[in-house]
Amino acid sequence: MRRRVSESLYSKSSKLMVGGVSSPVRAFKAVGGSPLFLARGKGSHVWDEDGNRFTDYVCSWGALILGHADPGVLAYLSRRMRDGTSFGAPTREELRLAEKVCSAMPSVEKLRFVSSGTEATMSALRLARGYTGRPKLLKFDGCYHGHADSFLTKAGSGMATLGLPASAGVTDGAAADTITAGYNDVAAAEEVFRREGDRIAAAIVEPVAGNMGVVLPDAEFLRALRRLTASSGALLIFDEVITGFRLAPGGAQEVYGVKPDLTTLGKIIGGGLPVGAYGGKKEVMSMVSPEGPVYQAGTLSGNPAAMAAGVKTLGSLSRGSYQRLSRLAGELEKRLREEAGAAGTTLSTSRAGSMLGIFFRDSAPRSFAEAKDTDTKAYAKFFWGMLRRGVYLPPSAFETVFVSLAHSQRDVETTAEAASAALREARA
Ligand code: HOZ
């Protein structure tokens, strides 16, 4: 594997950009070494600046469900972009995307587009506080809801990758308004509501956690959250930035049959361009300005390019797409487990549709504590072993492996072949 160009670009970037990157996990701190600078992508593959080719399972952190440079998305996007890239005014494309989201997700009666998942969750929380007149938030350990102050306690993703329990710069007041409980821990959630239910504006949860690796919810956990929030007058927010249009058109709420009050979205609904959205019950959403007193705005919100990429992406997904994704990811999971068995390496996996978590421990985790109890050194060795053999996995044990519709059975075969050797190295 050639590394010269990426290394030289990283050394230059590190002088001008914090950590040499635009988002912390990309810096490879958890796996060591320096990041690849990617030059292009096509289908299930990416090429770096040194000309190495990789089968990509990061897929822009789950945004690219159709794979890279999908011809349909590119054609539609470039046609739309010829008419201008931003107006800061309503466009027909926004309406098209709103129609697609609302019809796929019945709990989303009305929505607001923003530019990132963080903006979506941050705005949903402000809305919950405005609607209920209450200050507190209940979040669950290991869930990541973007980087707004209220969410940076016991968070997953980069916070877990770097081993940070909290972030500097968050006031004690903001931190005190966030209560945490264990993921899948119904008794702990009940206790929080018993103690201060009348002060809680919302409980927010990733209905399938994808930022501590993949941790599946007990259906009863999600149902209990629905019950507890409803009976205390708090709102239930499902953060479906990853799971929205990833598990099913109606997201995890469709799969688990639990209807939240508010949903946050991002990634897939922007087809690889920056996007976010939050939406839910009309009665709640009508509190957002200009209809109501909760202020939220953005120059690039509903950006026509992002809306167009989203419209085309969602339009390309059918029920059959999800069956194919799940079948392929299931095959990948099975092959990895077989290879681990053959290599004598302790490995467990957890999977929801095309989201796959890989853990170097003996059973699939059910909580953040269990997810963190993975052998991160073994993951780092595995990561580099796979990279050297042409497979690009997330550079952290606390992220998700994403399968896209561009991946093929052949990709699964070559990935399993690479894993056969990389898993032996990981054990050593
Ligand atoms: N929050 C993203 C993963 N869940 C990481 C984003 C990035 O580094 O691009």
C-alpha cells in the first residue's frame, strides 16, 4: 500500500487544520497512523491520493446508501445545480423531499430542514423545552446526538473513540440539565422519571445505537421510553440520523413499531450532501418560528443541491432495496464470524439491516459499558490489516460498518478473504 501522498498531505493539513481533519474520528487516533486522503469514489469503492483502491464500508458515515457517485443522483444533481446552488428562499425541491419524508414516516407530520444532524438534534431539544416549558433532557450512555453542549455527556462516536467522558467548554448548568441512564436499562429510566419526571422536557435516543459500534435495543426498552415520556408529559425524540431510511423507509420507528413525538434525520436524506431535518407532530412543530415562539433558522437550510440529492436518493429506494441490503450485510456478518472462528479470534457482531458492529469480545454488547469492553487494540490491528488488503473500515471500534446498494457479493467475498488474514493478525 502506497502512503507517500496521503502522509505528505496530512503533514501539511496538520499545520493549518485542527488535527489535520474536519471531524475528530477521521484523524485515525484510535487506530494509530495517519488518515488516508480520499480522491474519489465509485460504487462500493474509494481511491486515495496514492492511487490505492479500497472497498468502502464507511460510506460517508452511512450517508451513501446507494454507494459513491450514483449515476442517477449525479445526473439529477448536476441538472438542478445548473439552475443555481443556493437561494435562501423556498424551492420546489424542498417540498419534494418533505413529501417523501413525511409519507415514509407517519410520525413526521411536519418538518424543518437544517444543514446537519447536530443542528437537527439541537433544534429538536430546544423545541421540546419550548413546548413543555421544562429544562431537563434524558439521554442514554453511548448514544451520540451531535456536538451541541447538551449531548456531550457519556457520548459515543468521537467522544468514545477518544475516551472523553465530557467536553471542556460545556457549562456546569448545561451539563446539569442532562441526565444520563444506561442504554437498554429500563429500570434506570423508570427511576429517572420517578425522581424528576415533571422536570424532563424530552428523552432522546438512537433507537438502534450506531455510535458505540452497533448496539441493538430491546424492543421493551423503546416501548418503556414511549410509556414513560407519555405519562410524564415529556417528548420522546428518536435520533434517526443514522437509521432513517437506512433500516426501512420509516426508519427504526417502523421496524420497532414505536412512534416518537419528534424525529431527527440527516445523512441519507441528503444523498451525500450536508443536510439535517427534524419533524414530528403538527401540534409540536407549530411551536417553531415563524409559526411559534421557538426560534431556529439557517442560511443554507433546505439547500437546493442537498434537497435534490436527497430527492433522487430516496426515490431510488424501494422495499426490495432493504431486503437486498440486509441479505448482503447478513452474508458479510456470517463470513466474518466464520473467518474469526477459523482464525481462533474472539469476535462478536451485532447487526440491524445494513448496519454492522464488529466487537473483539465474546458476545454482542447490550450497553455502552459492554461496547467499551471490546479489545480496541485488536480492532486497530484488524483495521490496518484490512486496509493493507484493500478494505476501508471505520477507523474506530465505536462506529458502524455500512453496506450500500453498490456493494456486491464479490465485495463480500474479497472482504472475507482479507479478514481471514487480518483476523489472525488481530489475535497476535
Ligand atoms: N459522527 C460521525 C460518525 N457517527 C463522524 C463524522 C465524521 O467524522 O465525518
